[in-house]
Amino acid sequence: MNKRIIIALILLLILSTYNSQKHFKFNIKFTVKEISIENNTIFSDIEIKNQLSFLYNKNIIFLKSEEINKEIINNSFIESLEIKKIFPNKLKIKIFEKNPVVILQEKKKRYYLTDKGDIINFVSINKFKSLPIAFSNKSNFLILYGELKNINFPLNLIKEYYFFESQRWDFQTKKGQIIKLPSKNYLESLENFLIIKDNQSFAKYKTFDYRIPHQLILK
């Protein structure tokens, strides 16, 4: 069968079914009627859906992911998102959130600082109430944070970090202990603290002062 006959048969089939299908095709409305949210822990489904209310009744076919990203990532706790269109009228949105590791207290202002160095304006959120507070600026804390990660220092021990103009740190642990660090080679002091912190011989001491090189003063 040559190509012309095949094309003619296809056209005949389309024309013969057009009238019966025409009404059906033009009555399907591919507009957003439902939005489902998943993988969110910081904000509720309702809060995120309210932020995305502008999407309802928009044509799902022509909806661009960039439009949704621009709107929702304005919420600075959101790292990224995945958007799946489920025809005819549903959007499925998977949220990937940022990971704050500390509350940064810089003069009178507070911020969340993430593990990737992002600054987020502070709002009270129950999930982050147990985060440590760092009395420092961003750059100094990020240097410290990177070095603590390199020695696998258990960050969950610390309640507060204090950075002084003398370029040194004090830590306060969740047990109420104060670790006074020197301005140089402080990682050695922290490694020593990890060795002795659970030794009952040191349990009565609340201050571990490493400021004098090669000495530990206990109080």
C-alpha cells in the first residue's frame, strides 16, 4: 500500500471521528484544582498551599516550573523543590528544606545559619529551639564549623559559642561546662576535652581553661 493511500485513510479516520470527539476535547479543562505537598517539616501543608494559591485555576499545560520556584523559594527555608504535573488538574510538589545548624547572634540581630552558609532571618520555630547560639559573625563561625566537622566534634554537646575580640572562642556545653580555648591550636584543646569529658575524675569541674599553651586549668 503506497504512502498516499495510507495518508488518505488516516485523514478519513480523523475526519470521521472529529465530530463525535469535538465536544469532549474542548470540555476538558486542564486547570489546577488540587495541590499536594510532601517532604515538608518546617511549615505545614496549609501554609505552603496558601503561598501557592496563585496557581489555582491556571492552565497546567502551560505552567512553568520556574514560576513556582520563584514564588516558593522566596520562603528562605526551602532549598529546592520538585514539581510533578498529574493531568488533568493536580500538582504534586516535593519540598527540600535547608538545614540550619546554629542561631547566629550578631550584635542585636539574630539569624539562622545553615550548613551551607546560608543566612535566614530569624523567626521562632519549635523545631529549631534546641539549636545552639553563636555570638559571632557569619565568617568566623563558618571557619570554626568547618574545623569542628573535620575533627568529628560532636556539635550536639554545645549550647552556646562565644567569639571574643582577642580572636578566641569559649564554648558552653549543654551540661553547663565552660571550655575556654586559646586563640591558636584550639583543635588540640578540643580533642583533649573529648578524651576527658566523660571521665568521672573531671565530672566535678565546670571550667576547662586551655588558654595557656600546654596547660589545662580546672575550676
